[in-house]
Amino acid sequence: MPFQCPTCANPTLEITESVELGPGDDDDERSLQLITCPCGLTGAAFYRESRRGSGESWHHEGFLLEAATIAQIREHMARRELPADLLPRPSFAMTLAD
Ligand SMILES: [Zn+2]
């Protein structure tokens, strides 16, 4: 399912890899993903979903990353860990293309 690319504005942003990290402190489901677009965008995305409290909530954030950082993200995906330095980075909302 393609997403809207924040760089070229086309509906061509794709998730190429996705690994479930399992539940976190505040979330029931967490997934760490790699994203790419034909325009040259590379990065990662983090999906989290909570079914606690009143109703469901979910967040899906994308991060623009250099190739060297993506190599580190791949290592974290292999260990099913969230990179501690990922979330403080500037992010954009992952938006499904129509
Ligand atoms: Zn693009």
C-alpha cells in the first residue's frame, strides 16, 4: 500500500521491510519499517498502536535517514529493538495515498 511522499509529493512512498517489535511501555503493537521512494527518499518508519484506555489510537511516523543510519536501523530490526536515537529525530506523518 503506497504512502504520500513528503519529498516529491507523489503517492509512491513504499514500505520495503517491516519488523514487529512487540508491545512497549505504552503500546500494544510496534513495528519498525524501512521506507523508500523512486525520487531517492530513503528512511525508516515507526508504527505504534494502543488499545488501552478509551478507544484505539495509533501513530505512524516517517524519518528521512542517510544510508549509514539505515544500516544501523537494519541491525536494530534484526534484534527487534527500537533505536533509541530514532524518535527524537524530526519526523513526518505517514499518510496513505488515495
Ligand atoms: Zn518521493
